[in-house]
Amino acid sequence: MIQTISTKPYSDQKMGTAGLRKKTRIAIQENYFENFMQSIFNTIPDLDKKSFLVGGDGRYFNKIAIQKIIKIAAANGVKKLYIGQNGLVSTPAGSHIILKNHLDGGFVLSASHNPGGIDGDFGIKYANASGGQCQPSESAAIYEQTLNITSYKISDCADFDLSKCGKTHCEKTEIEIIDPYVDYIEMMKSIFDFKTVKQLLTSDFRFVFDAMHGVTGPYAKKIFEEILGAPKGCVLNGNPLEDFGGLHPDPNLIYAKSLVDLMYSDNAPDFAAANDGDGDRNMILGPHFFVSPSDCLAVLTDNYKLIPAYKDGIYGVAKSAATSMAVKRVADNLGIGYYEVPTGWKYFIHLMDSNRITFCGEESFGTGAAHIREKDGIWATLFWLTIIAKTHKSVKEIVLSHWQKYGRNYYLRNDYEGIPQEVADKLMGDLEEKLPSLKGKTFSSFTVSDAHPFIYNDPVDKSSTKNGLIVHFKDGSRIVYRLSGTGTNGATLRVYIERYVTDKLLENPDEMLKELSDVSRTIAEIAERTGKNKPDIIT
Ligand code: VG1
Ligand code: CO
């Protein structure tokens, strides 16, 4: 039976960079999740003709939330739900399932790389029929609904068993529990030459993949161990856990510490990759060597011909404005289109749909391509394995030869976390106001050549988005300032620092960027305003 439950609005259900992300204790408040789901459905017409994907990264509250989605969708008359077996679907696999089955959208329950558990974070990524996350105009309409909601509809049926594939019904809604792996694996086979990668992984080449107890564990075990023949056990932390084993499922030098320690030990394997909680981010390491995500995008783009799916040519490439300029040098050299967008994968979607780009990436450990509309951690891993298999070079040799060809964009992101929102907003507001006056000024040995907000004009829907502030220097260095849209604890100020050189290719980025980091604090008065003399996290 369908029930109508009266409710009161919550004022904080505005989506950020990638869906709605909240502390778990907030997300599990009475009617909080129900309100949000009903608000989404309120914005979608003709639900009786609409089908959606449902899945998640396995974190705490996923299973309960999925049962709620089934009952709310059914009460709202949705035509069909495709649900990943055991409630699991990675963000990239979900995008593929939406596209392959021509669904009208989907819900991936994940706070991505944020920690999980009752004291961690919970999140909902809402995708539309593009296969990628909804556009800002859609999230604005949903937010409006959340502020005015007075009731939601829900079926009072019993919970569903998500452990077996097959079809059933909830009210008039068809429910199909699907294998979340098979289609994704088929897609990877259609992009890459699995024979080549298998030869490498069954040789004496030593490979490890850290799934960080996120959703990619089962995908990685099937692909790398079962199909490509890598030794059993090469997938580390391969079982999805509700609290990620108490760890922070963020594949970077800080949170993937045990993997990093292994790769910097005497016994380091030849190659390591790590993925985040929902499987869209990747980190790539060689023995005693880390590939920065900005360089990763540049290297993959430069090597596109090695991959069967791209050998006949690629459209252009895009990056978020905060990502380093390394890939622009490659795009210029290849004579392909090049675009800069605001932070957030949703801004790449129109460029992919209109065949302007094939590859794209962000400095936050995201690389991907137009096979789906999300970033893709396993895709990036298979791409690297192919480059290694075909060039017979180590990770370090591949990147070093890239720098020798193009020069190196030294790059770091400094995060200042837990700043009171008003302090952060004022810092950004005041900085924006003073940008014009910075032109021509010299800080240490860096002279400002230009300073402006980053404004993106979408060539397809003609919308305009402002995201972050950029300071350019005469030597090509850049500093980008922006506030995070995924944090759940006060405001996080992200400061992205970049310096380009054609010599000194193997220096320590901390040393190479020390002076510019100091300049970034001076320009934005970070210490004076936040009391922080150094970043909380450097990636
Ligand atoms: C961060 C990253 C951004 C990424 C987003 C979602 O956003 O900086 O590049 O797209 O997370 O990543 P922010 O607003 O906190 O800087 V994930 O792996 O959710 O999907
Ligand atoms: Co993610």
C-alpha cells in the first residue's frame, strides 16, 4: 500500500561538487533521506515511463537507503529500477549501465573518497540520462523542492532481498537485481587489448591494486586476478566494508599510506594503482615513484595510440581549471581540441556528448574518457598497464621521457580544512575584489601577469559558471584558489600551485614549490585570516 507521510523541510540539502554529501548522522535523521529522494522525483515528469539504476559503494547506510529508494520510487510510480546485486555498483559501472540500457538516470549511494561508517560520511550521486551527474540547473530545482517539501510517498511493502539476481515487483514498479560487474568488464574488453595486458601480468611483472575496501575490490579481483591472470592476492583490501576498515578511502600519498610505504620500500612491486571508495578515482605509483594526477592525464593523452579503442584518433581533451597545464602542451602538440572547465565531472559531459573531447581529468586523482560520463579508476589502471606492456618502460621512465619531451609542471594542492564558513567566504570575496590590483605586483621572485575569477561558458547549453580564482605569473606559474564542494566539516580552502620548468626534472615538488606556496599564503592572507601557517593536507 502506498502511504503519504507528512514531513518538514531540511534547509541543507543543496548538492555540492558531486551530489549530496553529509555526515552519516545527519543523513540518517528522520525523513532526511526520504525528503531528498522525494524532492528528486518531484522534478522528474512521467515517472511511469522512467527507469533508474540504484547502487552504491557499500558504505554504512547503503543497504537501508536502497530499500527506501525502492519503496519511494514505487510509491511515486517509477517504471523500473535496476539494482546492483548486494547493493553494489561502482560510479563508473553505474554510468555504463545507465548508458547501455538507455535509462533515465541513477542513484549511486556514495560519499566517494570520504570516510564511511556512522561517524563518517554518506552521500548520493544523482545521474540523469546522460550517464553523468545532473547539471547545476537540475540540482537547483531539486534544492528548491527540498526547501518546500511537506510530504513524501512510500510503499509499506516488506524489504527486498538484494543478494540474488532476478526480477520482482514493488507496487507497479519492476525491480531487477543485476550483476554489476559483467557489462563493465565487457566494456573494458572492448577498449583495451586484454591479451597484451595478460602477457604482462602473467610474466614476472609485479602488480598490486589497492581497492581501499571500496566497491572496486570485486571488479578488480575479477578483471586483474581472474581474467588477466595476475597472482591471487594482488588486489589488496579487496572486500568492500561499511567503514572501509576505519580508513579514509582516498587514493593519495597520505591516505593510501600502506601502499605508498610498500612502493617506496626495497621490495617494491613494479606497478601499483589504488582506487577510491566508489571506484572513480585512481592513484598510480611505480617503485619509488608517484605519478601526479595532472601528469597522468597528460601521459595517457600522449599515448592514446597504444589503446585499440583510440588508435584511429581522439577528439580533444579537457581538464578542470585547477588541474595543471601539462595536458595542454600535449593537446597543442597533437593538434587536438583543448578545454578547461570548472571542478566537477559533470562539466565534461556536454563536451563528450558533442564529440569535442575523448579524454578528461582532474587534479584530484580523476582520469577518464568518453566511454562513460564519470571518471574511471580501473580504466586508468588498464591504460597504464597497456603503456608499460607496449613500451617495455617502467612508470618512472614513461613519465621522465614525457617531461623530457614537454617539460614538467611541478604541482601541489594545499588544503586548509575546517575553516569557519564565514571566514572562508570572506577570504574568497576579499581576494576576488583585490585581483585586479595584483597585476604587475611582485611577490618574492614571482610577478603577477594576470588575475581573474575562472568563468566557464559551456559551448553546448551556453550556461556560465564561476568557479575559483586564478593568479597567473610571468614565468607561467599559476595559483588557483577555490572552496571545496564535497567537505562535510566547515569549509575547506583548496590552493592549487603550479610551476613549469624545462630543466631540473627530478626535483622534490615541495622544494620546487616552497616559495610559491608562501606566495599563495601572502596573497590570500591565509595565516592572518585562518590562523593556519601551513596546509592541513598536501596532495
Ligand atoms: C573534489 C575534487 C573534485 C572532484 C570531486 C568529486 O571536489 O576536488 O575534483 O570532482 O571531489 O570527486 P571539491 O569540491 O571538494 O574540491 V569524487 O571521487 O566524488 O567523485
Ligand atoms: Co569517487
